[in-house]
Amino acid sequence: MAERQLSVATAPFTKTAHWRQSTITWSGLKAWMGDPGDSKESGGYLLGELRKTTVDHVDRAGCTALHRRKGSVVSRCVLALDADSATPELVERVKALGVATLVHTTWSHTPDEPRYRILILLDRDVSPEEYRLLARAVMKALGIEQFDTSCEQAERFMFRPATQDPDAYQHWTFDGDPLDVGSWLARQLDRLLDEPDAAPEPAERRSAPVTASAEYAAHVRGVIAWTLGKLDELRDLPNGFTVSWPGAKAPDKEPGEVGWDYGAYLAAQRLVQASNSGIGYSLEDAKRDFTKHAPPADDRYDPEHKWEDAVAFVGDQGTPYQSAAEEFDAVEADEPSSADVNGVRERFARLDLYQLLDPNRPEREWVVHDLVPAGTAVAIVAPAGVGKSLLLLAMALDIARGKPDFAGLVIPQARRVLIVDMENTADDYAERLSSLGITRDNVADLDDRFVLIDLPPLAALDTAEGGRELMSILDAYDIGPGDVVVLDSFQRVTEGKENDSDTARAFYRHTGAVLKKRGVTVVRTDNTGKDAEKGARGTSSKRDDVDLELLLTRDADDPGRLYLKPGKSRLAGIASLTLTQGHDEDGWLIYTASSNPWRAKVDHALQVLAGLDLPSDASQRDTEKAVKGAGHKVPRAALREALKLRRELAGDDQ
């Protein structure tokens, strides 16, 4: 019998605006347990289904996509509970439930202060209200005082297993049937009916620590009072009117003026900052005050959404320290004030050098290993007629299908790909897709991960309008962080003169920088000038806004041989490839590499492993420790592939 497919919504980071819906099996979740990440935000997930909602972002209004909000959760299929004050016997109590459960230590876990995440498989999908009742019932059965009770909220997400200390990480798998939703709900409802006069259970509250100086605490309390007063003004504000808000730059409003919608969002930010300021004012206190004073919800606005956006945006920032006059009166000064300095530091945060130099920092992520780094801007530059569009299409199809490699270079994972083509017609694509082996019988393999738009009525991407239109296309097709956008070609998606440096700069300002901020990998094509070695024709500024330039040429004596090598590059480790354009046994067009730097890295990893006394079933983490302890340097991805090959060989020998 096929294993049940569980709905899961995922996003890479806390502040990711748009989530992605897919499925996973219980076995897939079990596999997560044995492979913890080494950073706290190792991939967010919500085990359930989200519906699309329309949200006004700060930089974009009317965005319809998968947003993780209170009203967007359709169902949940697994209970996810966090025990932040766990007792030593909690794991045994979980085991005693006798149901299918996964338990692992969380990022903040230490042997002296154990913290666990508990995942319990449900026998059916449940509504958000059923989820809340079930979570509350199970926490009570295990000892509710050990749990963060906010995880009963169906919209709460978790991070995949991760640890600061591999030696302290633990996980358990308890087999059993899924939790019987019907019987547990019946017991919980019976208990509630037996106590008809009992007041609703209050949410567990923790007192916020007081760490601020008296002077700073007085300042923060002043900010809270001022903010609540502004919320009261906004609550009674007629539609279309504004109130003063020093320093605000609200869309379509005069500087220093806000309407009730944007003002509520700014107020939520201030209250969240206050809760982070160590004055004993908790996030629960802040949310209660915001809910009490904010304008009520209507069909265009939901204060709950404003609050969630503010919490995600502010993170752990506290209230900026500045005088009341600077904070509230916004007096002009000839010299920068301390308020200006704090504001600048918040907006332009410095990098944490200690964290950057962490030897356990995750390696660079790749779309195609050693060729296309994730999250970068890449230009494939070639003379006209060499075949760069066809090569790029073949690569894009392999990425979208999640094939193991392209021309021998590893593709670590499937990604969504959007191609915006301003040159080729639908007939051209029908021929090219067919030549690459895409037919009606296998086109479903692409699922919804391959989006092709040819000759669209798109405004030029070196204009503000064009940049906004492209972002709306990304939103409409759920292209988000980690995905790939192909622009074919640069000269067709811009309207400025090729020899004018302002064209490339305007493209970066209106489009390139926004795509990079969204975490999207951009691959664009361009034509060379008379000297192919000098890169793209026209202004040299074209090279300034790309991280990597790949130069493609064809062998003059052998038309089936192509050379792809890095030109201008901000990155190390980019492959130079000799590619052969040929056909497989079925007659489909393929590209193969006669020189394969990735294969060389894997072979080196296999040689290193052969010299170490490690069992064939050694874990990735244990192997990394042994390799590092022996003084070797091996890329983590190559080591992972070498381990996989060793296990396969060991299995063949048995």
C-alpha cells in the first residue's frame, strides 16, 4: 500500500513572505531526524495545507499567494508541539502514548535545559479549531506546564531539526498507529462539557525579564504610551484622512503622514520593539494592547495580519534609544542626531563577522554544482547562433524535473523555473521541447515547476513599471526564494541603448536588485561583440551587476563541441566545461561534458574515505568530523555523494 502523502508548506526563512505547498511522507519526516542542520533557520515548515490569501505588503499591495496567516490554514495533518521546559521523563511519557511519534532536541537544547519538538501523526486531516483542541488535550496529557502553549495555534510553523552541538543532539522514533482524532476530540469535548461554568483556559504567560536601565525603561514606556495614543487617533480616523507620524514615508501620502492602514502597521512595529526591550513588557502584553487600540477589522484590513507582519519584520530589535523630542517631534538638526545613527544602523545592519567565520557555516548552495550558484545573477554570453538559448533550455528542464545532473554536474534539488523569452515563438518552443525529449507522456514530470512565457507584453525591465510587472508575474506563479528566473535575452528585456551604462544600471535598480533581495537565481543571455573573450557587447556596465559571466563558444572544426568557461566572476570554483551536443539512444538531444570537475571532487572524497577507518554506514556528521580531524578539506556536497556511493557499493557486496 502506498504511504500516505502528508501536506506540508515550506519556506526557507522566518521572514519569507510566500510559502510553497507540497507533500511529504511520514518516512520522509523520519529521515529529517537523522540529518540535523547546523543553523537555527534550517528550513521552516508547517505540516498542513494553506490557502491563497490576498495581502498588502509594505512594498506591494494586493498580493495573492500562499501567506502563512491565521485565516490561511485549511488543515493540519501532524501535531507539532514544543516542550521548552521539559522534565527528564517527558520522552518516556510521549512513548507511552503508543502512537506514531517523532521527537528531537531543538536548537536551544542543552543537557541541563532539555528542549524537545514532538511530532504526532494524526489519522486524518483536522481543521484549525480541531487542531487547537487536540494540541491542548495532548499537552495536558503529557504535562502542559512543560510546553509552549502557543504551538496550539494552527498557523504556527517549526524549523527542521538543527543543533549547535552535534554531541548533544538526540532524536527518537516511536512506532504505532496515528493518533485517533475522533476519540481524543471526544474526550476533550467531554471534559469541557463537564465544566460548563469554567472560564476559558487562559494562555500560559511568562513574565518578560527586566534588564533595561531605569532611564531606558522610562523612554520605552513613553514610546508605548505615544503609540497607543496614535492607535486611538487612527481608530477614529475617517477613510482617506491622515494623522501625523514623524519620519513616516507612507505610500501615496505626504512625508510624516499616515492613514489608518499603514499607521497600524507602524504602531505594531513599535509595540513589538518595546516587547524586545527588557522592561517587563512581553509580546503578549504588546499584542493585547495593539488589539485593544487598533482600528477594527473590515473587508480590506485585518489587524491580526498587521501584527504578524510586524513580528516577522522586527525580529528581536528593541526600541531605538533617543530623546522624546527626537522621537516624537522630529525636529530638524544640522548634524546627525543619535536617533539618526540608530535608525541608520537598524536599516543598514552590519554583518556579524564572528558568525561569518564560523567553520561550521553551511557551504554555498548551488542550482547546478560548480556552474550556477544559488541566489546569484548569471549571464551566459555567446555570439549569435551558437545555441545559448537551447543549452539554457536543456539546463532549465533538468533543474525543474529534479534530474540528478546536467552534463555530469550535480543538480542538488528540483527548483521552480520561470523563463521569460522575448525572442522565440511558441512554434520554436514546440520544436525545441520535442527535440529535448519532452512529450505529452512525460510533460507531467515538470509538474508546476516549469513556467514558460514567450513574447509577453512586458514593459522594459530597465523601468520601474517593468520591474513591478515582472514581480507580479513571480507572485502569480509562486516563484520565490531558491527558484530560478531566465531572461532571454538582456537586450530584448531592456529599452535603453546597449552602449549606454545607464541602461544596465537602471535594470539593476528596478529589477536585478529586487530579484536578488527575493533570493531568486537569475540567468540571462546576452550576445558578445566582435571579440568573444571580452564578454557581452555594448557597455561594460553589463558585467557590473552580474556575479558570474559564462562565455559560450562553438568549436570551429567540430560544430557539436561547445566550450563554456567563466569570464568575469565574483565567485571561486566555477567550472570550465567542454560540452558535446549529441543524442541519446532514443534520439533525444543531450549535452555531455568531457571534462567534469564535480566528478573529480567526488573521486577525491572517495580516496579520502578509503584512507579512514570508518564503517560504510557512518553518518554524514561523523564522517565530516573524521575528515576534518585527519586534516583533509572536502566539500560537504562531494562528501555526501561519496558516502552515498560507498553505501551503494557496500549493499552490492552483501
